[in-house]
Amino acid sequence: MSRGAARIATEFEWRPLLLATSPVHAVFAYWLDRLPQDHFPLCSDLNALLKAEHCSGSGQPLRFVPSMPHGSAPGQVDEANEAYEARIFRCGEVVTREGNWHDLFNALAWLAFPRTKRELNRAHHECMVGQESRQRGTARDVLTLFDESGVLVACADQSLAQLLTGFRWKELFWSRRDDVENQMRFFVFGHALHEKALRPHAGMTGRAIILDCDRHFLGATTVQQLAELDERAAAWFGDRKVLASTRLQAPLPILGIPGWDPDNNRASYYDNTQVFRPGRRSGASGTE
């Protein structure tokens, strides 16, 4: 797998190089194809892709705004004066550092998963309003974990989902490799996970929510699949009971997914128990 993607931010061909670097980024292909190729995306470029469905947890129209240092000129964003999530909720402004991969991937997640991001923002706001101490609490940890490292897994075979939640990695990704390729789809949501994929390492681990799907879903276009998963993931977080524990999101070593690392085309790849850990439990509850 290429290790050079982190150097392409200022290169003319940044967009096609990014798409070619890792299948992790394929989830954003539709929006990457609509961004300029001759420079790293600016807030204005990202804002040009926003639609009515892109809004904050309070329903405010979304807008990506440049990050400015404390004491900046009137009308410019001063993020020191207001919590990040609170600002999004109140006025729809997503503070975005231009030239920054982490923030670009966050913006792309807003474009690709507007309903889920909106629900996460709404839930963050509810937690902050009801917070009695300075401690973040479990609920916000759950929200942040998925926002940073989440993976949406669509699965048409419950036995495959059980192998994933049961940490039976070699059986899943090697013994049943063809079934995984035919019956499962993986969509990386977390923007921090996308950033890590610029310099991939074997231990990269996402946190998965597994959603059942049917053959019609598997045959749909990526854009259609994302729209359905976005709606269902938003509904998943809309049930605030899922904020009770981070264990409801199943660990997933993403480079074990067939084709996501050229080196995983041999059985011995999955014998590294430092990466493909057996876990301490027989299953997880991150399924629907």
C-alpha cells in the first residue's frame, strides 16, 4: 500500500492520487470528483457542494468557515470563544482549517453523511446542556469514537456479522473471503481513520456499526447505498440508549478487509495476533 499520500496536499494531482491511494477513501469518491483538482480544497469549494439537507443538529444551514486565531478580525471565526460542537449546533458553522487533512475529511463526512453528522451534533449538544461536570462522560465518548473512527458495515449474512463481532478474523477474512466480498460492504465514516489511511499501518482499527442489508442494497450504486446507510445510522444514534457504552461499536482492523491491503492476499497475514486480536468476549452488540 502506498505511503506517499500524506505528501500530496500541495500537488496538482491531489484528488486522483488520494482516490488511488487507498480503498478507505472510496466512500468520498462522488464528492472528491466535484472538488477542484488544481489546489487543496478551500472552505469556499466545500461550501459550493452543500445542499439543503446539510444542516446542524438544530436545523441551521451548514457552512464551512476558516479557522482563525484568537483575536481575529470581526466577522472571522474565533473558535476559542465557543465550543466546536456548540457553534455547529447554534449557527451551522463548522470551523475548518484550510490545508488540513483531518478537517477536510471531516467536511467530506458532512457531505456524504449529512443525517448522521446532524444527529451526532444534536446528541453532543444534548449531552453538553445536561452536563453537570467538566467530565465528558460516556455518551460523548461514544459519539466522538464513531465520529473519529466509525465504520458502517452492511451485511447480508448474519453469520458473517457474528464472526466480526466474535473477533474471528481469519475465519471471516480468509476462510470466508468470497462471502465477505459478495455479502458485505464497508464504508469508513470516521475522519481520523481517513487521515490515518494516508500513512496506513497494520493496526489501524475502526469501530463498526453493523447494519443488515439485502441483495437489492448490494447491487445499488455507492451513492444509493450511502443514502440508505446515512438514514439508518442517524436512526441508530437517534436511540440514545446506544450512548451507554463504547462496546456497542465493534472493533474492526480495517486493513484485514479483502483488497484493502495488497498484503492480505495470503492466509499468514491474519496470524498476527497483535493486529487481529482474539478479544475478551464472544460477541459485541454493534449490530442491527
